Amino acid sequence: MSNVKVNDRKQSKVAFDNAYYKVYDDAVHLVEIYFGANQKQREKYQSYLDVTSKKVYAVVYDLGTNIRIANSIYPTCQLEAKERRLYQEKAIALCFDLLTKYNLIMRRLRIKDDKYTEEMKHIAHEINCLKRWRDSDGKRYKNLG
């Protein structure tokens, strides 16, 4: 067993990936069930659901892409550290965009705010993971030449 306090441990790659995969799986599930729309709502808002589903997929795919790009950059200079941080910040912004899209969908379909709390928690967890990663990098790479 490690002598390092839990708060001082770095997040494992597996835990970080699992956070993204939960967000991805949630998005796929919500699209598959038409965001919880009933039959009448599906008929009334079919074009809205189609367009919104594509946008949700695009955000989730872009989120994964930005995470992978940031993770593929191993900074050896300040410029590379800034580029890595830029992709981390884009990923955070995409998480907030996804939260906004979910809220707009629930508002349009008049779905109760508490219906998708787990999905929202998964996105919030992903945001926190990304922020901790960004902060850790800021400390690690602040002295690069």
C-alpha cells in the first residue's frame, strides 16, 4: 500500500479515460432514447432532435480528440506547454458546451431537471479531472525554457 496521501496522488490514466468514456456512453445513450422524449414530442421535434443529436455527437467526439491531442504533447519548451494547455482548455470548454446542450434539450422537451443528474455528474467529474490535469501541468512545466 502506498504511503502517499490520497489527495497527493496523481490521477491514473485509467481513471481519466473512464471519466471520458462515461461521458461518451451517456451521450450515446441519451441520443438513442431521443433524450427522453415521448412519442408525441419525437414527432413534434423530430428535426430538432436530429440536429441536436448530431451536435451532441460532434461535441463528445471533439472532447475526446482534444483530450488525446493534449495527452500526446510532451512539452520540452514553453510553447509546447502552452499548446498542451490550449487543448486541455478546449476540452474543458467542450464539457461546458455539452452541459449547455443537455440543459437546452431538457428545457425544450420539458424534461425535469433531476432526470439526468448522473449524466451531469459525469460531465462535472470530467471537468474536474481536466482542471486538475491542467493545474498539475502548470506546476510541472512552469520552469520550461
